Amino acid sequence: MAGRRILITGIASYLGTELARRLEQDPDVEYVAGLDTRKPKATLERTEFIEADIRNPVIARLIAPTRVDTIVHNQIVRRPAAERISPRAAHDINVIGSLQLLAACEKAESVRAIVIRGSAGIYGAEPGAPQFFSEDMARLYPLRTRFQRDVGEIENLFETYRRRHPHVTCTMLRYQPTIGPTQDTQVTRYLSMPLVPTHLGYDPRLQWVHERDAIEAFVAAVKNPVRGAVNVAAPGTIGLTKMIRRAGKVPLPLAAPLFPTITTAGRRLGLVDFSPDFRRVLRYGRAVDTKRLVEEVGYEPQFDAVAAVEDYVATHRGRQMVSPLRGAVVR
Amino acid sequence: MNAPPRRTATRPRPTPGTFPPPPAVGGHRPQTEGPSLWPAISFLRRVREGMAGGQDPVSALAGAGLALPSDARRSLDQVARRLSGLYPEDEWGFDEEFAEAAMPFMEFLYKRWWRVHVEGELNVPSHGRALLVGNHAGSLFPWDAFMIGTGILEEHPLPRFARFLVVNWAFELPWVSIAIRKFGGVPASPYNAIRLLEQDELVGVFPEGVKGTGKDFRDRYRLQRFGRGGFVEIALRTGSPIVPVAVVGSEEIYPKLAESRALARLTGAPFFPITPTFPLLGPLGTIPLPSRWRIEFCDPIDTSGYGPDAAGDRTLVFELSERVRETIQEKLYENLVKRGAAFP
């Protein structure tokens, strides 16, 4: 599809900026716009920056004249504490922002596709769960945390929109948490702690997505939007103990009932920042099935779960960064 | 709805004649597997080998003693490797090295404690997907899964690990959940079973579930309801042969005389058994009684002829489920007679 016109919300985030940079270089993309309250940290060449708050209904009037055919919704707050946003504001950005964006889409008749960067957090982390969630298993368990309920509501909003507008393709990308040598994420913060807190007696299976795969999968989904939800993750899993040992870290096992209390106290001291979702993942683990990403979107992640962790570890030990090819081959 | 024509075991089954006859003592698994993770076990193995090789006890001991430092170094190497996170672990958390390291203990239980006798091990396919369906017992801790797995490793000419579906509650428990995963267990969800079978694994299920383990001692060897026949649906969908497994001996290891509702509620357990020794003797009560065991792997039931859509055919599912149940019940009675007294 040539002459694509694309608008990205939350462009100031790392992934938003990187996505814009990749789309700018694409000859098939005619126009890129970015919407956010703050400017992207990196300079972008031909991306038009629209300074607006996604919660404000004014965005409908700003989006319509751009005549975009694809909207990439990337403004979903995953870690309010790290981004210094209050939980209530985060909820507003997530839910009210999505609502305003959809209202704007109704006005902009040119829109043919919406790609949302959602979260695999909607599956939760449960002890007896399917060990690999596929896209149709989102509602097996109750939504337990605030973020999960936000994601659930966002998914409902887009699902309703998709039903009312059958000509618009809605892709809900369910991302596992990101890990990588350059990005600052919940996982990298966790692994950079001097003592890594774990739940005493639990060794969950974990699954992240490498930052490079996160961007490439995003680009692939924007170029080839498919209907419905798509899991984005590194294939395979890595055990928590194995990950900590590979990273050369010292675990700090805490009795499960004390874990929330201690980590909350740690947050007050500015030591740790664990969202309730992440705490549950650290206890029970979560992995998703990436068949749809590979077969329908057509993107095969280069780093499996172990390689993604090892790429992070290699850089943080001061060694040279492994090339993506080596990272995929060498375990 | 037209039921597809009944087909019984069209899959070529390995006949006993295709393999060399089993040796009179012990299984096919070579007794001398080289050094173990445990230096003490390597030492004993070397002494035994030396004695079998015609050495006198003193020189056998001396030879094994000389090998001790290298054995110790090797096991230290392995421990160091594990501590740096370099150990195998598949996407389910199954750690083959860990399972191998626990083998001496399992072998002790298998050979000495319960003196397990296995029949029909050649009915377990040596490769490709297959679903083992067994009767479930052992109120306090269901050792039957471990013994079925060890039986295949010990007796089968092409040994392979069986992956068992484990009650979800166990995955909430600290340490227990780690151990189960490392031994290859997965939460009992049909999605997990289907994925494992699609990966051509050998999967073990106990359709009775906690109804089987939680039944009273007086109901021993009486099969409980086989769930909703979900295991048949899984087999049909993936075209896996079903191998019914009858286990005799597992009912006597922790005879459940009564249960405590209050303690079950307190611990969140599906049931809390009271046996003659547990919880009376505390941790000592968890030592299973040394009953004599027999495990029989029955003729496989081929399901590939029905096609994956047959999983939606309720009648067929119940019919196959009932057939498997009857086979196991019949073989249970047969093996009970063959075994005789539980504690000789």
C-alpha cells in the first residue's frame, strides 16, 4: 500500500519516536504525524508534531485535517510511578484518551486502520493458567489490577468501534514487557537493582520482548494491519532464577505475603518501583503464544526469551553488544 | 450425527518381537551410565562395576576412590554451571538435568521401596505424540505419576520423559510449583495438553483428578468419574493414541481413613487426608508405606482415524472415555489378583 498517511499518538515515548523514525524512512509512507503533550527527545525529519493532550476533545479537530488513513495508538501509560503521573491521571490518559481518540476517528472519515499498542497484562498472571495464552484467552480470569482493568476497558472500546465500523481494521497488539540494552523499562530496572527481590519458593516462567523486536513488530503491524488481537513477545520463556543467574545478580527471596509490603516500603525510599501487575508476574509468570504475529502479521522475532535477556546482560557487563544475528543464534 | 466407522488400533504397534528380549534382571536402561551428579553415587557405581569386572573388593574400592576427585570436580563444575544460569530449561520450565539428578532417588523408590513391576511398556510409543491415561491414587502425594514416568525410563527400550498434567492448586504452592515444573509437570489445562501433544510429547493425564486421589481407602481401585471426557477431546483434536495405564499399589501408600474439611479450608487444598500416620506423626507421616506395585500399559487406542472434528462429537467422546475407563478398571482387577498381598 503506497502513499500511507500515519498518525502516532504518544510520539514522545521511546517506542513512538522510534516508530516514527522507521516510518519516515519508508518510501511508501507519504506523511507521518505525531501527537503528544511533550516533544520527542530525538529529532525527527519529516514528522509533523501536533502538540495536544489526548484527553482533550480538541484532538478531533486536529486529526481530521491530516487526512490520515492509519492511526497508531501508542499513548497508554504502563508505569505511572516511573513517568511521574498519578494513578488517576494514568487512568484518564488510558481510558478517556482512547475514547477521545475514537471520537476523533469517527470524525476523520479517511481512517482505515487503527493499530493499538496494548498489553499482554490483560491475561494476568495466574498459577494454573494456560502456559501460553493465545489471543482468544483474554477473559479467562478476572481483571485484578488497575492497569488490567484499564487495558480491558481499552480493548472493549476498540472492539465496540470495530463492530460499528467494519471497514476499519483494528489491530490490538498485546505486548509483553520490554527488555533491551538501551531502553529503561520495568524489567531493566528490576535487573539493575543491587539485590533482586523474588518470591520465596517461586520460580516463574517469564517472557519479555526484546526492544528491537518490539519496534520491528510495531512497524510490521502498521504496514500489515490484521483484525483483532496479536500477541507480541519473544518466543520461548526463561525462568526467573535462570534470568537472575545469567545476569549475575543476587536474589533477595521474600516470603510471598510480605512481598507487597516490603516492595511498597522500598518504593517510598526510592529503591524499587513494582506495579501490582509486575509483582504478580514475578510470582506466577506469564507467557503468550506468538503464532499469530509470525503467521499473520508476518514478523518473526529475532530474539527468543533467553537471547533477549542475554543481549541485555552482555551490554550491561560492558561487553560489546552482540549483533542481532548472533543474539538469535547464540544462547 | 453419523459416527465415523470404529477403528481399533490401526496404528502399527510395536510387537515384543521387534526388540531384543529384556534382560532377566533390571531394565533396558544401562546400569553403568558413567558419573552421576552425586559423587557418592558415582563411587558406589564404580565399586559395583569393579566387583562385577572380577576385581577383589579392596582394589575395587581403591579404584573408585582414585576416581573420586575427578567425579567431585565434575559435579562441582556442573553446580558452578547451574549457578551461572547455564542449564537446560524448555519453554514449559522442564529441566532435564534436574530430573536426571533426581533419578537415583526415583530409582530407589521404584526398585527397592515399591518393587514396581511393569508390563506392556512397549505399548508406549517410542516417539511422537501419545496420551497416557491412568488411574489416580495416593491421597497425600500422588507418586503414581513419578512411578509411571520412571517405569518408562527404566523399562522402555527407547526411554523418554512423560509430561504430566498436574492439578492447578499445586502451582500456587511455594517450592512445590518449582519442583513440579522442573520434573516436566504442567497445569492441568486442555490448552497445555494440546500444545504439548502438538510438540509430539508424551503426555500423562489422570482424568479422575482429585476425586481419584481423595477417595477413601475403602473405595480403593474403584475408578471415579472420568471428568467430562476432556482427555478424549484432546486426543481426538491432536490425533494422539490413548494408552490406558493401570497402576496397582498406589492406593496403599497413604491409606486415607478420613478427611478434615477445616484443615482443607485453612490450607486451600482440595481435600486434607487423614491417614494412620498423617498428620499424627508429622513429617514422618509423609513417608509412604512400602506396598508392592504393578503398572500395566494397555493396548493403545488409535484416534487419528476420527479426524480432529470428532472432538465435538459428544457421543463418541463419552464412548471412548467409557472404553478407556473400562479397560483400566478391568486391568486393575487383573493386576490386583496377580499382585496378591499388598505388603509381603
